[in-house]
Amino acid sequence: MSDTPIHLDDLRQRIDQLDGDILRLISERANCAQQVAHVKLAQDKDAVFYRPEREAQVLRRIMALNKGPLDSEEMARLFREIMSACLALEQPVKVAYLGPEGTFTQQAALKHFGESAVSLPMAAIDEVFREVEAGAVNYGVVPVENSTEGVVNHTLDTFMDSSIKICGEVVLRIHHHLLISETTRQDKVSRIYSHPQSFGQCRKWLDAHYPHAERVPVSSNAEAAKLVKTEWHSAAIAGDMAAKLYGLERIADKIEDRPDNSTRFLIIGNQDIPMSGEDKTSIVVAMRNQPGALHDLLEPFHRHKIDLTRIETRPSRTGVWNYVFFIDFKGHRDEPQVAAVLEEVRLRASELRVLGSYPQGVL
Ligand SMILES: C=C(O[C@@H]1C=C(C(=O)O)C=C[C@H]1O)C(=O)O
């Protein structure tokens, strides 16, 4: 510590000076991003301004450069918002998500695209797919798996009937709270509303604290929060966004059974995404119903040393798709190693569809 006392006024003057510099630099950056948009338009009149692989690279670079005191994720979140605002100058990204407003899926959409994106709630997962397919929005966001409750089957099934591509992924830490409204009699809670997935994630806590309350499953946590507004003996389990949206009070915080409870969401779209350097590929494969089918399918991955991150089996709904496997692995389809595996798998499978190669989630 130096002996010279530090004066508050001096520090504030320094902060004002720095803010001026930051302001100037952000504006300069925004000008650059605008010029990029013009260059893209000159090359192709239907150019897509948003480039997920480039955004992932920008965020990864910031995280690698960061020396603190802010932690790298916090810093990347700030840059996420700067990029989002820069992009919105030219063309805000339009994103459909599994609604209603206040769901974790909306939170995931804003985490991935930033607050300047225009996010539109849809009533069902299929509707998100349809809006994207129809070109009414640029991207869609749907939940795909939770660390406690497992896969969201409906999302996987919808891929089987769709030509949509996976353009990205985002993982969100899920914190649930027990919420009441100003009319709720806290000592008389006899009914709790939530989404079935959330009940699953808070089962032990509920058994310990509200063993006798009726658990009523509803279509979303936000819907649960809304219902509580009208019933004096009810509570809801939902996240922060829903609590804020409906002005509810948290009477118990972070009631999920597992502290690392998180959900992975997929960004769906109509584009093929170029390599970002750290990518994942998702495929759906149908194998003929014969002994050793799964082994035959996985053997090329093992031989080429490709890292599988997930494998799910779904019952086939047509004759052709006997066994259907959803497989995620590290690497991009344009990498020779990955291309070779995909070729081998194509020969062994009765059907193979690459759902997409996309940047691994950064935030
Ligand atoms: C500026 C670009 O376009 C968009 C804006 C970006 C940014 O602000 O850094 C990054 C990728 C694109 O979503 C670009 O492609 O470089």
C-alpha cells in the first residue's frame, strides 16, 4: 500500500475519464460492425449478418485475454451485450422460443443472443420449429436435456420430421424458487404449480418441506407463476424471470435438489454454420434391427478418436427407422476426421442425417 491517501474525487474523475474512453471505443466498434454488414451486403444481397461461429470466436478470445479482476464469464457477458447491440444496429436477430414469456427458454435465448435480440414466445416446441422453417424468424430456441431429469423427448422427436438445422447450443444453470403472491396465505399453501420437469428437479425438497401439498403439473413455469396470482392457497415453482414478470415473492430460494442443475438448449435455424475451432456435431442415425448394430455404429468414432458427448435412443415411428440414435460429438463436419467417420457411418446405417455442426456453447 502506498502512503499517499487516495481521494474519492480523484477516483471518480478517473472513472469518468475511462467511461469516456470506453464509450468512444464501443462506438468505434459499432461503426466497424456496421461496415462489416455493408461488405456482407455487397457480396450477397441476402447476406445473413449474424455469424454464430464468429461470435463464439470473439467471446472465446475475450475470455482468454481477460486478466481480471472481473471473471472471464462476466467479461464475456458484457461483450455478448455489446455484440448484440452492434448487430441490432443493422438488423436485430428475431428468435422464437418455447414460451410463454418468463420461461427458462427465454432466459436461454437472451443469454445466447443478448438483450437486443427480438424474442417471440411460442406455445409449443413444434411451433418454434415451424416458425423457423417458414422463415418468420431467424432462429429458434428449444430445451433438449436437463442434467437431473434427462432428455426432452419431444424436441428430439420433432427433429425426425423436420429439415431444420442445429446452429448452436447454450447451457443454463437452472435455479428454482418457491413463489407466492401478495394474496397467498403462506402458512396455508396446499397446492403447488409447476412444469413436470421442475417437479422432477425439486422432488426431494418438496418431499421434505411440502409432503402434503398437491403438486399440479402445468405447461410451463411461467404459467405456474401466473396461476398463483389468483389463488390464496397456492404457490409455484419457477425461476427468476417468471418471478419478476408476475411480481411474486420468493419464500424459498434455489430449491433444486442438485446444485449443478442445468439445462442445455439448442439454437435451431436454416443455415449451415462454418467452423469456429471448437465445434460439435449432432446427427440422427437409423440402424437396421440386427445384432451388433450399436457396436457397428460406434466403432468408427472409437477408431478415429472422436469424442462422443451424448447418445440417445428413441423409438422409431416409421418402418425405415428401426433404431434411432441421436448422437452428439466433438468436431465439425468439415474436418477431415469427422467427414471420414460420417462417410463410414453412412455406409453402415439405413439412414443418416447431420442435424448440424455448430460452435460449442461459450457462456
Ligand atoms: C461484425 C460481424 O457481424 C456480426 C457482429 C459481430 C460482432 O459484433 O463482433 C460478430 C459476428 C456477427 O454476428 C462479423 O461478421 O464480423
